[in-house]
Amino acid sequence: MSKKFIIFGFFLLISIAFFAQREKVEYLPTFDQRKIHYGFYLGLNQNDFKYSLNNGTETTLDIKSTMGFNVGLIADLRLHKNVNLRLEPGLMTNTKEITYINKTDPTYSFPNGDTREVNSTYLHIPLIFKFSTDRYKNIRPYVLGGVSYDYNFSSNEQGNDNSGGQFRTKTSNYMYEVGVGIDIYLYYFKFSPSIRGVFALPSELKEDNAGSFGGTSPYTSPINYLATRGLFLTLSFE
């Protein structure tokens, strides 16, 4: 994960909270008394893969990630003055590059190239519990945690495998996420920046088809576990 991404996220949260608490007028004083309210969010993400290799394999992986984006809607149900249940369906997209390296022979040539670009576009449907402190002036810090169902439109699970140059992942998966953020009450709406960690639970690896390489696949057989992990910087408007 990028340290710059984490530092930028926390700096943004602290800076916005500092300026918000300087306001003397309390905005939207009855906002949190609503039983249900709605909103939307925009954000950035940086995802890579957490992986483990099978014992005895001569292959290792070098994984590089790029910045992606996420966008979605919010439905918030007030359960308690400090607890909310949120449904946040949306889309998240990112790209990861996997480079295969033979540890014992760096000059080894993989049959169809040693690099795979893995594009992912997820329908991300998280159910999240949000635990907030009491409001102080125009700010309200919170922590959150929940689970999500994820459908990957770019998985290519039923398509060509690495024999055709295509690295496949599973279409459906489950993730959990945890994070921290700050509610900031403005004149017309509530603005909530947060930084979150998102982690897939089952392995997303889709094995190459039997017989594609006339035997063991040099691309999927070395991998025991492969799952997305990432950081989200989310800006919510409610």
C-alpha cells in the first residue's frame, strides 16, 4: 500500500475537521434526528493483491497497482443516536499488474509472457455499521466496519485463460472493510470524508483450464491464495 495515499488521507481528514470546528454557527442541528436519509459518494482507491504461494514453487510475483475510483449511493438508517446502519452500493474500478519471476532462473521465459494486466470493475454492495461520537460544534468523528458482496464485471471467469494471455479471477466474492472518518456539517448538506481498508475474504484466483499447457500451468499452479486488498479515500455527501 502507498504510504503517500495514507498520509494524504489523514491529512485531509484533520485539515477539514480543524477548519470546520472554527465555525461559530451550528449547521443542520436536527440532521441526525432523521430515521432515514440518503446521499452519494465519490472517491479514490489503491488496490493490490495479497497472495501466498505453494510450498516448493520456483515462481514469485511482483504486483503493481494503479489509482482507481469509486462512486455510489448511500442509504442510512438511524438505529441509535450513535449507531447507524448503511447500505452503500456503487462501482469501484482499478488495475493491477502481475509480473512473474522465476527465483532460480531469472532468465526463464514464461510461455505467453511474464506480465499480466488485471483490470477489475466491481459492483460493490457493502452493509456497514457506523459508530459515531457525540457531535461537537460542526464535526462528528466516527469509525465504521462491515462486509460486502462484490461482482467483478471484468473477471473473465468463463473466458480464455493464460494460454491466451488472460489472467482470470472469480466473478463473485466477499470483502470486509473498516475505516475512520469525520462528519462535517455544512450549510446545505453533511460532508463526510473517510479513509477505509478493504479486504477480500476468499481467494479470487480462477485456475487455468486443465490441459491448457499440456500439464501444470506456470501461471496459476504456483499460487495458493490471491485476494484483493486496498485503501479507499471516500468523500460522502448527505
